Amino acid sequence: MKVLVVGGGGREHALVWKIARSPRVKKIFSAPGNAGIAALAECVNIKAEDVKGLAGFAEKEGIDLTVVGPEVPLVTGIVDEFENRGLRIFGPAKAAAKIEGSKVFAKELMKKYGIPTADYRVFDDLGEAVRYIHDSETPLVVKAEGLAAGKGVVVARERQEALAAVKSIMKDGIFGDSGRRVVIEEFLEGREVTVLAFCDGVTAVPMECSRDYKRAYDKDRGPNTGGMGAVSPAYYYTPDISEYVNKNIIRKTLEAMRLEGIPFKGVLYTGLMLTSKGPKVLEFNCRFGDPETQVVVPRLKTDLVDIIEAVIEGRLSECSINWTGEKAVCVVLASAGYPGDYEKGKEIAGIEDAEREGAMVFHAGTALKHGKIITAGGRVLGVTALGRTEEEARETAYQAVSRIRFDGMHYRKDIGL
Ligand code: AMP
Ligand code: GLY
């Protein structure tokens, strides 16, 4: 079978790595891919957002299955486009991808079906939002309504920060249409955990849990990033909590979507805060997480292509999905300046030495130039290691990291600590 993986980050490299292990797969394409993916797949120069271009390529090449990494093509309807052309694709239809594409939709769904989440208010008028902030206690959480590349959330400790956030989103329009409305939410305290679940519209099968490290620097200091590392599992996500979440959040959400007439197929990403009043939803995404996928997928024993087909054909309930008992730690190596401005084009050395230490090196922002691997993004590599214990996984990961060098490389030293 021929498979196309859409996207070109660490998440997609991990997916390609896993799909390449399926005996049923003869050839993998990736659009646009990256320098690491290029070792396992043929990279084609089509942007992940170019839905029509991708569908045309899949038709021409006779692709049997397409797997989508990023949210933008899902929210703009890549699944509908492919299905209309009779092409098989893994992911939610546009109407269901709204669970990530519209924060207001997700919050209203949770409210209607009693799914635990932070209290919230929706504003489309700046003056009303400002008045509400003046009348509320801080901290407050301000969220742009639509997609904002992971940058649409401001956790405001002070009233001034909340005011600045609504102004820059609603008045200055820093996220364009995504900011015409804002959600202002109650601040939740606790530990965070991510649970990805395979969903076929009716059945949800949660994967092993994970946790990402969003802040740029050690001890959760500095600005938010796309993720500086991840671990799987999160030791504090106990079987009791997991049982509660599966029943009262994940399965309930899938059922809610079905009752709304928009069954969700694909991977449902649930970001949770484990508060003193129980687990509450921070956000839903309509796809695999990044970097979470880089620690979850290496622990999956079952053939991912078999699971994906079961999802597409609506027979996930018959599928048995197995995990290794090993722990996984992923350390992200970033360019100097990230998440702010950074330079590209720095030569990367030591990747093979890192792999000899027993780690998997997933590429994110990398490219090939004259046969050399160079940096091409803010997050450059994700170094993942497995171990019998988290400690062992951590040691292997950091040992491997010590082999890699590029100008300006920075990373967190406390992943899995
Ligand atoms: P989101 O993209 O909605 O997950 O938000 C990004 C990050 O902001 C989350 O991972 C949390 O760390 C934080 N966050 C979001 N909503 C809240 C909330 N209601 N209370 C506290 N922190 C939040
Ligand atoms: N790790 C956060 C995300 O994938 O959205």
C-alpha cells in the first residue's frame, strides 16, 4: 500500500517512522516532509495547507491512505475534499474538526453535555470584554476563538495583562479572523496531562497518556512554545483518574459529537487540568499532538496502519491495541531565539552518534542542503528515548542530546525530572 503523510514536523516524522514498520506499506510519501522524513519517505513539495494540491497528488499517485498531521488542513476540510474524490484519509471531517477550530463551539458542546471544563464567557465586543475584566478577579485566561498556531492563549496573572490580550486580539487583530471573538475563562490550577484517543465516530480508544513541556526554559519559566519536550506516561495520571476521564470526558465527548450529527473520526486530543475538583478540559484538538506523538507512538506495539483502517471502516471496537510498558522521554532541541525570532541554515552535527546511544532522533525544522542537514525552523529535533523507567529513558535521551551540535542550540535540562 502507498501512504501519504501530510505535514513536516517531529509529529509527522514519528508517524512516518511507525507507518514504515508496517509490513503492509510499500511506499511512503510526505508533503512537505523534512530532512529526517526523507530517509524513510519520498518528500513532495506541496504545502500541508494546499488541500486541493494534495488531493490532486493523491489521485495521480494512486495513494491508498492519507494521514494528516497538522490542524489547518483538517479545519479547512481536507477530509471532505479527499472523500469527495473517493480517496481514503484518516482524520475528522471539517464539521467535526471544529472542536479545535472554534473554541466557542468546543465550550458550548461541553456546557450542553455536562463535560467538565473551566467556566467561561464569550465576547465579540471589545468594550464588554474590557468591562468584564475590570469586574473580575485575576488570574484570567484569554483565548482567541479560532486557530492561532498555539499562540492564542494568554494566562493573565494581572488585570493589565488580560486587558492587553483582549486588545491585541480584538482590536489589533493579531490573529486575523481568529480573534473576532474571545473566550475569557476561569483560571484552573493543577497538573496537566494530554490524552490522545483513536475515535471511529462511535468508539473511543484512549492511548497511553503523555505530558508536554510548553515553557521555553527549565522549571517552567519563560514564554510558551510549541513544546520543548514530552514524557509518556505522566506518573500522576492514575488508573482511577484515567477511568473517570475516559467515561466522563472522552467517551462523553464522542457521544456528544455523534448526537450533534457530526461524528468524530480520527484522533481526539484532550488537554486536561487535574484540579482539586477533578479533571477538567483545557482544550480539544482534532489531531495527534506535537511533541506528544513523539513519546506516545514509539510505545505503541500494534501496527498503526491496522488501527487507522479500523477507524476509517468504523470497526475500532474489534481492534486490540497494545503498548509497551516502557517509559518515553523526548527532549526538543531548538534554535537560538526560539520561540522569538531565530536564524536558520545552521549545520547540524552528531545525529548518527545520538542514534548510536539508543535514541530516536525525530526531525522538525530541518532541511537538506548540499548533502548536509541544516536547521530550518524554531524547533529543530526531538530526541526520544525509551527505558524501563523514566529515569533510564531520560538518561539515554540526554546522553544522545550531548552528541548533537548546531550553532545556538538550546534545550531544557529538566524534561522528565
Ligand atoms: P490551550 O491551547 O487552550 O491548551 O492553552 C494552552 C495552555 O494554556 C494550556 O496548556 C495551559 O497551560 C494554559 N491554560 C489554558 N486554559 C487554561 C485555564 N483555564 N486555566 C489555566 N491554564 C490554562
Ligand atoms: N502539544 C500541544 C499540541 O499539539 O497542540
